[in-house]
Amino acid sequence: MHRIITTIYWLLALSYITSTLTTIYSWSFLHKAAPILLLGVIVWKRASLSTRWWIIAGVLSSAAGDMLLALPLKHSFILGLSAFALAHILYSKFLFGWRNLNRLNLLTVSLFSAYLVVMLFLLLPAVGSLQLPVIGYFVVISVMFISALAANTEGYALRLGALSFLVSDSLLAINAFITPLPLQSVLVMSTYYAAQFFIVTGCIQLVKEPKGD
């Protein structure tokens, strides 16, 4: 059953990514969120009852962010950004229970810090009145990224998912505020769907592994 749901996830994701190259349709916001909602089903079936709620809440908040960004609403960007910020907080809260700061190394933290400085240096002059929301978002995604790196797991799914999220959000921000990117919807959404899948997969793996100190 898990393989069937996973296959459906990637087919739905691919179909939405393909649809972004054509004319926008009225229910595209549901199509966009459908793969993410399906991840909630995977968590419900595979994670233990006592630990799955934080992951499911993060998935649902992400799906809300997808729909808010896709709908023609006033302040849709701020609403969507807030929903994704909440998703990162929820993922981080779950990951905190499996933290092992000894897994962090100086090189990784230094590279991430350099990335953060460069992105803020490029974005802040371009975002105008959105500087505070952008800074706040980068704070929460940084916490999620570091939490994924510090998680006490031998698998690479969490780290791959967190890195993919950084790539997706960076591409989205560059396209929105700095310069248009070719095939931006394909680049942003493919890395985004990969990010969500690997983060959820990594979280489920943690549930099945011994906790770190």
C-alpha cells in the first residue's frame, strides 16, 4: 500500500508541475496541494500514534500554504509565507525530540551561514516592506534546517529534504524579487515536492530508530 501511495504522490506532483506550463485553471490550488495532503495519509499509516501529530500538522500547514499562494487572495503571499513558517516550526518541534548536536560540524554550519548571509544580502534591498516577514521566514527555515542536520539518524532523507527546501525557497525568492528564472515553476515545484517527501520520509524513519540524547 505504501508503494502505491508513494507512486500516486509522484504522479500527482508530476501532473501539477506539468500543468504549470499551461493555462491556469480554477482548481489548480487543490491540484497543487493534493500531493502534500497525500503525505499526511502516509504519516497516518506509518508513524506511531504518539509521534505523528506534529508531522501531520506540518504537512497540513504546508498544504494550506500551497493553496494560499495559489489563490487570488489579498495578501496571499504573506498568508502563504505564514503557513509555511508554521510548517517549519512544527517540523522543528518534532525533530527537537531526536536532536543530537554532536552531528553538526563546523564546515556544514559555516556553509549554511554563508548561504544565509548571501541570500539576505541579495533579498532585503529588493523586498521593500516585506523585510520583516522575509527575515522571520529565514529564521524559522534555518531552525528547521539545523534541526534536520542535527537529527540522530543514519539516513540521508531528512538532510536531503531540508536542503531541497532551501533550494526551492531560494529559487522562489530569486524569481519573485531579483530576476525571473527560466522554467521557474518546474524548478521550484520539483524541488519543493522532493523536499516535502524526503522530510516526511526522514521523520518516519526517526520514529522507527532509537532516540538520541
